[in-house]
Amino acid sequence: MKDHAQNDRLAWWREARFGMFIHFGVYAVSGHGEWDYYYEHIPQDEYVRLADRFVPEHYNPREWVRIAQDAGMRYMVMVTRHHDGFCMYDSKVSDFTSTKRAAKRDFIAEFAEACHSAGMRMGLYYSLVDWRFPGALFNIPRQPDEVYAPMVEQAHAQVREILTNYGKVDILWYDMAVPAGVWRAEELNAMARELQPDILINNRAGTPEDFGTPENAIVPEKRAWEACYTMNETWGYAEGDRNWKSANQLIYLLATCASGGGNLLLNVGPEPDGRFPREAVDRLRQVGAWMRTNGAAIYGAQPSPVTAPALGWGTYAGGKVYLIILRWPGSTVPFAWCANKVLKAKLLITGEEARIEQKGDRVWLHGFPEYPPDNLPSVIELTLDGEPKAAVPSFGLGDTRET
Ligand code: GLC
């Protein structure tokens, strides 16, 4: 069923297509990723001592926002409280917070100020599960519902806090409704929408809400969806994780999401002092340069029925079709199954226009460079005689547009 109010609320998000996820918390200190408390069985008192070493002297969310903007990202989602229970803000219902422990700062207040003053859309991540509570660890049998009541009460109180104290919140990004079925998700989301009427809510509290969240995977849905991805293999900072995706791979992910009508939420795990890892900054800079030339293929992109499946992805945005070429074929770019007449074909990186040859649904774009014009994917902008139409059923990711 078409929900007009929901479509309106999603309009900016669909246009944005590219956002930054930030996992920052006590776990940055150990540098083993955000599951260290769980996997390493760190005793609570020891974890609290770790929290007392979490004093990120270079924490500067204005700089983060600048880096995200420069990368072409249009929204940012930051962890307010992960599964370890440590609040990155001033929670009145917990003592395990950044304001009460050594850092003595409300990181979310500073993040919100940075986003709002730069016109950056702001999302807040909140983990429902808090491993410090009875019954919350995964390896114990399901307990009676009353056992979880204090954790559920905390969640309701804290969601209220983060949606009350930091001005406009554009996205509420839940995680880990474990155990399932105890969270009173409808009630929680009704409160969220009352506090922030335009808010977008993800599907991880146990109700579908506004968008799906495939994780480290691209799984197009008929409704709004956003793939969240690590830039290496870990969400929180992990010193030993050197498996960084290249700028090319990141653009591949972004283009794949856009061509399936979805968003990419790309993660950064800041170092304990609050700075982004150099590897992340380098890649974001390269992606940003690419976006400045080719962003028209990404912002507001929908799947395109006209595409060049042998060469890469196709998107449809702003009335144009964009061929995002991953495998540059040489001076002639051929494609097929195009039911439109192609009026113009322009290579975005050089501005060159092709000589177009078309026979029925087959198209050859002649006169482009023999060798790949960029080390990163090259984008060709097609002007067609109308709405793009495929001459045969679509290929690629399929048609995921809403009906
Ligand atoms: C998972 C993980 C978590 C990460 C998240 C991001 O649920 O538990 O550490 O925050 O996914 O999608």
C-alpha cells in the first residue's frame, strides 16, 4: 500500500543516497572492534576502567562533517549507545555515560551541533540490547519477560532522551532487538514519531517502519532500503584490521546500491583520540572527487530499465540515464535492449560527446577514449527521447522501484 506521508518523509533520503555511519565508543580504546566486551568476556569493572581511558582529545565532529560533505555524503548516523551500554551522551537513567565518566563530554550534543550548523542531516543509532543487563547476553536461555523489563524501560527512556535533547533528528537507527518481542516496538516508535514527526526509522526494532537495512550485503527491496557497510571489516576501530576496501570498491558498492534504488551507509570507526583513521580519510577523499564529477548518477538515482549490463550499472536520475562503466570497453561503448532513441551521450569526466549509432534496440557510442578515462568507474550520461524503456525484461538488479 502506498503511504504518501512516508514517501514524503523519505524524499530527502532517496535523493541523498550516500551517508556516513560512525561507530565510536569505549571500544575504540582497546582497538578490537565494538564487540570486544562480549567476545573477550571483559568483566564489567574492567570495562568501566576502559571507559575511564576513553578521553578523545581530538574529538571534533565539525571536522567529521566536513570530511563527510567533501565525500559527497548527505547524512550521518552516529552511535549514541552500542551493545556495551556506554552512552555517548548525558543520559539521566544511566551512570555509564561519557558525561559521568572520564571524558566529561556529551559527544552527541557536539555531534548534533556540528550537523545542524552545517545543514547535514543527522541520524542517531541506538542499540536496544545492553549487555550489562540480566538476560542480555546471547548464550543464555530465554528468560521470562520480567527479567528484561529493566532493559526495556531503559530503552524507552533513552530513546526519549536522544529524541528530545538534540534538536532535529532525521533518522532513528535501531539495532539488535535481542531478545525479540520484548521491546514494545509499536509504543516506542509511536513515541519517536510524536517527538520527531518527520523522523525516518529503520526496521531493526522488530517492526518494518521506513526502510530495510541489509548489512554488509546489497539486497534490494521493493521498499526503501539502505545497505550499511564497513570500510574495512569492523565497525568500531580495530587496530589490526587492515582489510580496507579500495576507493574503486567503495564506488562499486555505492553504484550498486544506487542502481538498485537504495542507499549506502558507509562506516567509519574513529581512533581512540577521535580522529578518523588515515586510510578512511584517504578513501573518502577519492570517493568525494569522483562524486564531484559523477554524483549526478547517484543522487536521487532509481534503477534504470536501460543499462549496459556487460559493462557495469545503470541508474536513472534527474531525467537522464547514467551508465556507470566498471569495465571500460574501448573507444566504442556498445549496449543493447534500449527501446528509446538515444539523443546524446556524454562522458562526464571529460565532457566529450559520442557519435551515436543506433540500430533498433542496439546502440554504439563511438569516439570515446581507447583506454579507461579514469582509474575509477567512468560515467556516461545518456539523454533519451523520453522515459527509459527496456526492449527486453530488465537485467542487473531488477526493478526495485515502488509501485
Ligand atoms: C550489528 C552489530 C553491530 C553493528 C551493526 C551495524 O548488528 O552487532 O556491531 O553496529 O550491526 O549494522
